[in-house]
Amino acid sequence: MLCPKCGKEMQGGELGPSSKGFVYWARDEFFRNKVLGFMTKRRAIKNGAIIIPVRNGMFDHRTKAWACEECKYVLIDCN
């Protein structure tokens, strides 16, 4: 799939949970090859994950995301 923002090829993957206030995206192979326990931020990044912060809006701004309500496609700004 091409990125609607930059036009480069996007990589397929899945979202994984954490108990530390973030979820993460990683390639499909990551989930097939790992026995996942609690994923730390450092370990997720070391394994090529992209951290998706989950902020409450009280102390930090909430994570920005855009969605197409018709096709359910969501883009998340992880910076």
C-alpha cells in the first residue's frame, strides 16, 4: 500500500499492547517469532516497533489521529 502522505510503500503489521501507557506497531514477523510477555518501550524499539503513545490529555496533548469514517482507515501521528 502506498502512503497517502508521501507516496512510499507502507509496511503491513499489527498493533501490540503494553502496560506502560503505549501501544506499538510491529511487522507481522515480529509477532510470529516472539513469545510476548509485557513489552517494554526499550525492547519494542530495539525490535523495530513504532511506539504509539496513549496520552490522557491532562498532562500531555492527546495523540493526533485522522480517520475515514467510511472505510475505517486510521492514520496516527506517532511523533
